[in-house]
Amino acid sequence: MDQEYLPSNHPELATIYNNISQVYNLMADYSAALSYLQKTLEIHEKSLSANHPDLATTYENIGRVYYAMGEYSTALSHHQKALEIQQKSLPSDHPLLAITHNSIGQVYYTMGEYSTALSHHQKALEIQQTSLPSSHPDLAATHSNIGRVYDSMGNYSTALSHLQTTLQIQEKSPPCNHPDLATTYENIGRVHYAMGEYSTALLHHQKTLEIRYKSLPSNHPLLAITHNNIGQVHHAMGEYSTAHSHHQKALGIQQKSLPSSHPDLAITYNNIGEIWVAMADYLKAVSCYKKTLKIQQVALPSDHPSLAITYNNIGRVHELREHYSDALFNYEKALKIQLKALPSNHPSLATTYNNEEQLAVRWALDTANEFRRLGGQCAAASNIDSA
């Protein structure tokens, strides 16, 4: 209707296109969202100055869609354009700057660059503590982001502290089924899972799932993430069939809603592989891990910590199959990545060192047993000859 009465570069049309894109984004229809945002951008580039804040907001929104699509370098480029404009056109403590720092931090976090991610989230927090009331939802989001980074860095107590702050802010603000509250429950659940507190982790993930089924479409990628988290907890508790069921639900959602090279699909294949390892079906496990690795090599930087996890998992399966040289090859690839990407006291480094140590012991024992067997055969042959 508006197109019949407004010129093609009218700012109001840009607003309408932007609003339509946000709806498509919420529905996880990212190609449609991107199409409308590109129309918004075309209008803004023709009608606004190069440093106009609205142009920055459009770059920011485009970056978020690319992030959801798993195209992290493209997302980062758009967020950095937004930040550059905002730093020229807005006061240094403007809340929009905090939002963009958070977006950039999220991309770096997903790319495994945790220290850079933390730096951006902390800049966001500094701005918000100056410019926003202490109960503002944006502060809750920033504490959540910081908590998630500390969780991935293995600093669980600091992570929980930030996530509890997030929860305190959100619980004061209705509604009780808001998607942001679901994200906080999810992040707290992940920390408790990492700490081995499985029943507490499961409780938080189930709260997340309940909220998301009420507030999101049935094929939304966030539902898949929650099913994966619940599956991991059930796996840790030894409930393999229940775990497998949740991972398969996640896979079904992701195959409908995400591109085939999206990193979240890699996570799901990895989780299913873990179930097959627990059930001693090593060929199926290796098949799943190879699917994980194939996606990660396309979608992630070569030194991303998730690649190290996959190499460790492949190495473990080779070790269980007594393919020791293949196991060592994969463990060493994992260690090389972790030494580059993780702090020296990160628990994942300890896991890889432990894997290599156990491999060396098993390899030595098997070699010793083989020599013992051959020695026995030689002794038996010698006794026959002397007889």
C-alpha cells in the first residue's frame, strides 16, 4: 500500500522493510529477512548521510542475520561497519554502542576468540553501567554474554556469578516466558553441566525448553540447541536412549531450518557420535565425527576450539579400536589447536594431555604383550627344535 504513495527511497519504506525483516528473523526465515534488510540498506544509502545512526542500525541487523546463518566473517564485517558509524555519530556512552560491542563479542565468541569476545562484552558493560538503570534488560544480556565466555574459558564460578546477575534482572521483568529468560536458564544449565551437576543442569534446560516451545515456531533452531543440551545431560547420566532421542530431534529441526554447513549441525552430529561411542558402535561414531569435522572445516577458523574437540573425539575412537598411530595423529592436531586458542589452565588442555598419556600407556602395554606373545612362540619353537 505504502509503495503506491511513497517514493521508492522514502525513509518510511525503509522502516517497513526493516520491521518485516525482523518478523522473518524471529521465524528463522533468514533468506527472507536478509532480502528485506537489503532493501532497507539500499534506501538508507541513498537517503541518509554516510554516518547516520540509522544506517549503523541496518548494518547491525544485517550482521545479526548473517550470524544466525552461521556466516560469521560476513556478520563481523557488518557489525564493525555499524560500530565505525556509531563511534563517529554518537556519544561514547550511548547504549547503541554497547549493543554493537555485544554483537561483535558474540561473533568472536562463536569463532572461539574468547579474549577478544570478553573485551567487547566488557566495553558494553562499562557503557551500560554508565547510561542505563541497573535493572535494564540490556544489562542482563551483557552479563549473560560475559558469563558464557567465562564458562567456555573454564572459569565456572565467575560465569555463574554473571549469569545469576542476569537472572535476577530478568525475573523482575515480565513476562515469565520471555525468550531471553530461556537463554539465561540455558546458559546456567551449561555451567552446571560443565561442573558435573547434572540434575541441576537438566532442570534449567527443561525450563528453557518449556519457554521456547511456548514462544517460538516448532522448527526454530534454538529448540534444536535446547534438545542437544538436554541430550548431553542424559548422556552424562548414562541414559543413552533418551539422549539419542533428543539429539535426533535436534537434527530433524536443524535439517529443516539451517544450511547444511551450519556449525550447529556439526554439534549435533558430534553429540550423536558420542552416543555411539558410549554404546561401543565405533564405526557409526567415526561416521558422525567425520560429518562434524567436514562442516567445521568449512564453517570455522582453522584454530577454533571446537575443531580440537572433534580431533580429540576421532582420536579416542581410533584408540578404542587399537589404531594407535591414527589416534596419536588426531590427538596431536587437537593439542596444536588448543595450545594456540585456549588459556594454559583450560580443562580441555588437560583432557588432551591425558588422552595422549593414556594412549602411550595402552600402546606400550599392547606392544609389550605382542613381544611377550612372539617371545612365547619363539620359546615354544626352540623347545620343539631341541626335542
